[in-house]
Amino acid sequence: KLLYASQTATVFTELSRNIIQSYETDFGTKQNVADTIDLMNTTYYDYLDALDDNDITQNNTIAVNLDYIFNLALSKLYDIAFTAKQERTFTLEKEDNIINLAHRFIGSGDDNIDLFVQQNNINMLEYLTLEKGRKIIYYI
């Protein structure tokens, strides 16, 4: 029982440490950050429930330190969420091309065109013309 508590606390500590040392760009969008927060909370509280259900008593120092680093990681995620990009969609009202749309939604440059193509799963048949009614994804 003690081994389970110790190993699981180590996993949570390392997970939290990785989040604390992460960058805003590691998560991409606000939704990715929110999903990570939900997953962390669910997993952490499931772990605490498992300790209670199996009558496992943690060392107080370990429990306090684990709770501290876990909350520090959550705080970092909330900070990242405030500056993370949010996905938006736009439906084309007329035919257009990827160069115009990439410039409009991301900015000029070849790298931005590549990013636009990747974000919108544009296939080779759509390189010249994107049809009216096509959904465009962009981030603000």
C-alpha cells in the first residue's frame, strides 16, 4: 500500500513539474489547456479517493508537498489559459484561395501558408480554390 502511494505521488510530482516548466506554446489552444486541467483534476482526485478507499495513509509531509506542487501546476495552467489562442471558425461566402485566406487569418509569408494548410486539412485538390461554404479554422 505504501509503495502504491509513494509511486503515484512521484508520478504526480513529475507531471506537475513538467507543467510548471512548460511554455504557453506547448498547449496550443485554450481548449487544450482546459482539457489538461480537467484531466489533472480528475486523475488527482481519483488518486486521493483510491487512497481513502484502500485505507492508505500518506506521510503528511509528502501529502502537503504533493498538494502544493499540484496546485502550483494548476496555477501555471490557468496562467497559460489566459494567453492561449482560441479556435474560431469562418465559413467561406465565396470561392477563395489559400494565399488570400492565410494572409487574412494568420499573416503573410510562406510559413503562414503552410500553417494555414495544416490547420485546415487542405488537400492538394483545394490548393488553387477553396469552395464556397468551406469551414475555415483560425486562432485568435
